[in-house]
Amino acid sequence: MKKTAAVLVSVLLYIVVFLLLFRVSMGDRIRWFLFGFPVITASYFVIAGNLFARRLQLNRWFLWLSMNFIGGPCSLVLLLAWFPTLLGNGIILFLIGPQIAVFAVAWAVVGLGFLCAMVLKGRADPTDRVESPNPSRPGQM
């Protein structure tokens, strides 16, 4: 139940931040929406993903997929319901296209960060491997 609540809160936060940041940054400040929203989302994912993984044993992949493939389309549908003129004049294509590119860069940075953390964690925790004697070879210990 806690995992479901964590995912639901993350998806709802994604939608709320998307809609509020779009509303606040309309006009000349639209770059804050295009660049800020992916950075906010990726930062939340890193912080909440680590917290949920440790405390709730929630898989980060599940959180990532839920945020992007449930929260993303829902927020876009709600945005179009809130501002239907965006669909009529085609401006939505000029907003979502660049934002997808910025999201790709942000998620690539997050993914590389997790890979680097795994590699560094593997180097920092050397396993104490003690070679056990092979009983099939007589005379060796």
C-alpha cells in the first residue's frame, strides 16, 4: 500500500508541477518551462527514488515508468483541457518537441549518474574473496 501511495504521489506531483510551471512561465519566460520542468522532475526522481528504494524497496524503474508514462500523458491531456487553444493553433508541437529533447538529456544525465554511482560503489566495497581449497585436487590447500 505504501508503494502505491508513493507512486501515486509522484505521478500527481509530476502533473501539478507540469501545469503550474506552464501557467507561471507562459509568455517570455517559457524557457523556464522547457528547461526547468525536466530538471525539477529528474531532481525529484533522484531524491524520491533513492528514498523510496531504501525505505519501501520500490523499484526505481517502476517509479520512472510511472512518472513518465502515466504522469506525462495525463499532464498533457489536462493542459490541453485547461488551454484548448494550444491544440487549435499548433503551439503544443513547439512546446512538447523541445521539451522531449531536454527530457532525453536530463534522463541521460540521471542514468549516467546512477551508472557511475554503481561503478564507484563496486570499487569502494571490495569483496573479501577467500579462495577455498579445491577438494577435487589432492595435495593443494
